Amino acid sequence: MARRLRKPRRRWLALVGAGLLGLALLTLLPERAETLAGEARVVDGDTIAVAGRRIRLVGLDAPEARQTCTRAGTPWPCGAEATAALREALDGRAVTCTAAGRDRYDRILGTCTAGGQDVGAWMVREGWAVAYTAYSWRYLPEEATARWHGRGLWSGEFERPEDWRRRQGP
């Protein structure tokens, strides 16, 4: 009689175990990433529009359009210059972006390439954006390069965009 009770229990445990294993494996499968391709329109230093959809470049943070920095004690419009640099590099060029989720403003978070080059890496390496380490450490080597060579923001003094936004308030 003890054996009869064990067999159904073993089968039930085996089924439950197989089901849990299946669910665990499903969570490990990568989500099918959405890809957007087309002509880029620059919105600001870390946001572009492709096919009418806004894409926030993930892993970097560029100064806001109204943000100023200083060089040799003189203010300069670093936010506007960061936007202009991205516009000059990208506007009208074909880009391919891979979505990595959405931000709190419902913008697509994505990594974009133009001519085979990572746009975010370029912005950080040229000093027009900083690595956004709150979300990714991907661009820390590019930030170190920009800092070492005194490019873009690193040619003077600046407040990190995240801190500047926080200080500006809602």
C-alpha cells in the first residue's frame, strides 16, 4: 500500500518540477528585440526620432538643451552644442536602433548604429555625453577617453546632466 501512494506522488512531483523548469527556461529566453531603422532626426543630445518614434539612447546622458557649462570661467551653451554635434553627425543619416525597453516618459530606450558605428559610444567618446552609470557601465571606457583628451564637456567644467535636472526641479 505504501508503494501505491509513492508512485502518484512521484509523478505529481515530476510534473510540477518539469513545469517549474519550463517556466524558468522561458524567463531565460531573450525577448524579441524590436528593431527600428530609417532616417534619424535629432531631438536633443541623447534622443533621436526614427520613423516618427522617439528613441532615448541608452547608457549615456547628454546635457539638456538649456544647460550651460564653463570654459576658463566663461559660460558656454554645452547642451545646445551637444545637440548640434549629434545633429551634424546624424541628421538625415540612416540609423538602425535596437529597442531595450521604455523609460518613464514612454520613450523607447535603444542602442543605435549609423554606418556600423554605435552612436552612443561616439557621443560619449567625443565628450558630448557622459556614461549614465545609474543604468549602464557600457560607455565608461569612452568617457575615460574623452576625459583624457579634454573633448567636449571635458574641455571645461560641467555639472552632470542628471544632477542639473534634479537641481532644476519639476
